[in-house]
Amino acid sequence: MSETTPPPPEGRIRVERRGALMLIGIDRPTKLNGFTPQMVDQLSLAYQRFEDDAEARVAVLHGFGQHFSAGLQLDLFEDRLHSSPLSTAGLADPFQLRPPFRTKPCVAAMQGVCFTLACELMLAADIVVAASNCRFAQLEVKRGIMANHGATIRMIERAGWGDAMLYLLSGDEFGATEAYRMHLVQEVVEPGRQLERAIEIAERIAAQAPLAIRATLANGRTMIQEGHAAAVAELGDLQARLLKSEDAAEGVQSFRERRAAAFNER
């Protein structure tokens, strides 16, 4: 991303539109990108901005500096810890725990320290690229609280009970190789390449039909939230709506003409 003025002491969330991508950057590197209340509020606004931008097809979440984020600066959140999630009501939830849900895909690029809330933001993304120097940890039990922004749900879904509890109950750190083994990340790359690779993946997704991408995400979310039967039950209606779209017609025409499709519907 382009150079800009240093972040204020309370940090900030930087948003940059790059073609069909929206880059959402955590910017407080002198404090390991630790979240302040202002940053949490700005993050919700950034995700809502992504949802509202018809030209933005894929979000890329990343951290400036050597680390993704050390999580919450806990001493600044004593009052707000009583509310869950921390995200702003009425805005798209970065943790995908309550409506309004994000309807477009998010790719996360992780590096260095990725503690507590950082892990839960990662788990809420759809695809994750991790640098090999990542240090993951859900440390909440060491502070007398619990992970309450998705880790107790998504780590079990992806890693299974035993592996999830090993780290949720101990607060121990684990690395990128272990995160890959537990299906928490999809690719591990050399440090410094994680954002570049995340952008490559996001651009591949952005080249596909936006309506089809949204329908795929929606059906997958139904599977997770409501189960197999509910997901199967909605397949016909989802596909029927897609078949009526201009993008579906373009997909067929591009197949006939042996060329790349040019999708335009939002």
C-alpha cells in the first residue's frame, strides 16, 4: 500500500480500494497492531464500506509491519468486554457472528504475532494465507476470560474437539505448520509474501461472477448454521436465480466462444 502519515497513538484501520479489491489494514505497528476501541469501531465501518461498495468484490485483511495483531489492548476494554460481539450493531460484523453478515468474500494475510482477537478475525475470513513465522494463540484463559468472538466455534468445526481444546484450554502458542494441519489456514508462505499471495487469490476470485460468488458463500453459510438438509433445500432456488442473470448468459457465451468471461452484475 502507498506510504502515508504515521498512525495516531490509538491506531487506525486503513482502507484502500485497488481495482475490484478492498484492502483493510490494521495500522498500529509500534504496539504490535494491538486493537484499541477506536480501531475496533473503525474495523466495523471498514467491513460495512466493503459491503456497500458495489465495485469491491473481495476484501483482503492484513496488518502493517512485522505482525498481524497482538489482539485487544485489554486494559482499554474493561467496559466493552461485557458486550459481545465488540463490533458495532447495524454494521457488517467482521467476526461473522451476527447479522448483518458479510456477503462477499474475505481473504486474510497473516504474519508474526496473531493473538486472541487476531485469530478470531482470521477464522472469520473465508481464505487465509499465513507467513511461516506466524505465532497463533488464544490467550484468553490466561487472563481469566474466554475467547468469545468465534474461536470456540470455528476451531472445533475445522480442527476437531481435541486439537481445538488443546489450545483453547491451555492458551499455548502454535505455529503456521500446526495451523495448516488443523485446517485453520489454507496456505503457508515465506514471510513477506503473505499479502502478495492473498492479493493473488483475491484477484482470482474477483474475476469470477459476483452473484455466483455470493450464492456460493450464502449456501455454505446455511450449511454451517442450519445443517445439511437446509443447505440442500435452497440449492434449487439459488441456481434458478443465477440462471436468470446476465452473468450466467455471459458464462455460456464465453464457453461457446472459448474466451474468458466478462462478468458485470453485482
